[in-house]
Amino acid sequence: MNLSDFAARCGWPPKESIVRARLEVLEMLVTCNRCKGTGIFERNPLDKTCYGCAGRKLKLPPLTARLAATVRERQDRGDLSGYYQRLRELRSAQEEGFAKSLENLVPEMVVYAGARKA
């Protein structure tokens, strides 16, 4: 099963970073078999970073219908509620920060525009 199909079965956006983050919260990522969980692969001539996990030590498990069903069950049980709450808090803080930065930026832009005319 590909990432898009797996994400659709779980009710998630088809983006690897989102799937990875949610599976990490559910503790369903697996240890990389290439680097044995070290994140370092000696045969990489550039920087020794593991190709299999990009140095993260964990990677996505095989995306199967059975895994999707398990994820969906745990999601329905509320195992991701803390994760979703944290996302809402971060989004709110980001929007609040953006609004504050606009409040600070607009007067500066007005002053700058006025200085340009003079």
C-alpha cells in the first residue's frame, strides 16, 4: 500500500511528515534495519548519514491495511487527542504571533511610506 492510500484509510492528509509524526506519537515507527537504529551508515561516503532513515534512527513500518485498521482504532480510542490538542495550541500561538507581528509591521510601513513621499 502506498502512502496516499494508507493516509486516506487513516483519515489523514497524504503527506509523509504528517504520517510519520502521527505514527511516532502512536509509537508505531520501527528501528531502521540499515543502521540498526544509530542513524549512521558507514558506507555513506559523504557524511555517514543513514540512507534508510535519513539519520532519524526510526522509519515508517510497512504500510498495510492491517496497520491502517490498528491506527484508525487507536485514533478513535483517543490516543492522538493530546497530539491534536498540541497542534491546535501551536496553530493558535502562531496565528496570535502573526497578528501581533502585523500590528507592529503596519505602523512601520506607514512611517516608511510617509518618509518616501517626503
